[in-house]
Amino acid sequence: MEPLKKYRVINRPLVEMLTRQVGSADRPSVEYETGATAGLFGSTLRFTRKSSRRAGEPDYGDPAVVENLVAELRDRGQLRIDRPYDSRSLRDTEWYVYERVEARPFAIAVPETLKRLGAPNAITVWLSGPLAAPAVHTGRWASIYAYLYIVEEISDYTVGDRLHGISGISALNVLLDEVIQQAESVSQYYVRTPPEDDLRRAGAIPGTTRWIETVYKVAYIGSRWPTREGGGDIFKELLAYPLYIAD
């Protein structure tokens, strides 16, 4: 039976890792031909290469496998339905978050200098937000807002390959830090340079804003925006990897 939703992105390495965590891994290895796909604004990049997997190993790009993993995360209490705003709220557990949000994809070709260090070939950043924290903050700060950056890695890595020397999130941080360092003055960021502008300055090509359903793994929560002396709103960045993105 076809899934009711269209899966635009399935993060095969993350699906593989979670499958091995929750399932049996004691099977003999076999050679096979595999194709890794990565979505980019609805189109598909496909890389085919020879790799190995255990006999009877599932197809990590199968939506049914993904849906089983989401159910497992929910049963284990590791699936949130609210966007976190503070890394302290994540405790020591690996947290995954379900959201249905409006997001805009930005395609970024990773520079050769970073690719030589092991970064992916390209990344697509799905930008959403900001959403205000549900709690009302009193005192010095008015509200906390969080932008969501879901970082999709585009590369020819397939099942069983080593991880990137530099992750897609690390590559994005390098590019955004360079943008900020090139800013004319710190005061420019007190007036809230939109994240979309920063991504464009980093070489990103924007796609079409759309509603998506996603489960993502939180990697980092921080902020590049300075706060005013005496108080004001706090703007944060939540950087994450998708388990999947669907329409």
C-alpha cells in the first residue's frame, strides 16, 4: 500500500543508525548495489555504488521502516511535539521532534575547501520560524523565539560508509560565521538581520515555501544575535537533522 503522505526526504544514514539501535544486528554481510537519493526542491540526485549490508537488512529508504522507527521513538518517550528553546530542556537523551510547519528550502553548494576536509557535497537548509516559546517570560526578557534550521546533507555516501569528517551542520556554521564576520558592524545585527538574508549571503539558492511534516533530531541550540543591555526578545537557532521530510 502506498503511504498516505509523500516523503520528500528520508535520511538513510540516520534511519540506519536508529534501526541498528532498536533491532537485531547479528546477521551475515552480503554485497549489493545500492542507490542513495537526496531530494532537492522536488528533483532527485541519485548516486549508485557497491556497498555491503547484512542479509535481510531492511531498505533504509522505505517509508514503512521510517514509520516503524517513529512509532518506536514515541513508545520510548523520545519523540517531542513541541519545539525546544533551550538545550537544558533536552537533558542527556537523544531527542527527536515532530512538527508540521511552513518551511523554505535553501540549497547551498559546499565550498571545495570544506569538501576536502570531509564535508558533504551540498546541503539543503529547510528554514522555519520563528516560533515563540509557549511559556510567558517575565522579568528581564520579553519572549524567546526559535528559528528552525533542518539541514539535509546531499552526498554519495550510502549504507555502511563512514560518517562525514565535517557534518552538514558544521559546514553551515562555518559559512554563516563567515557572513557575520564580514558584516560592517555588530550594530547591524541588533536590528535583526533576517536569517534568509544570511543564507543568501552564504551562497544559498532559495526554493518555494511549503508546508512540511517532519521528524528531526536536535543537534544544537544557540544564537548568533546579541541581546540588548537591559532586556528584550531573545532569538535562537535550533539546528537539526531530518529523519524525514514529507508533504
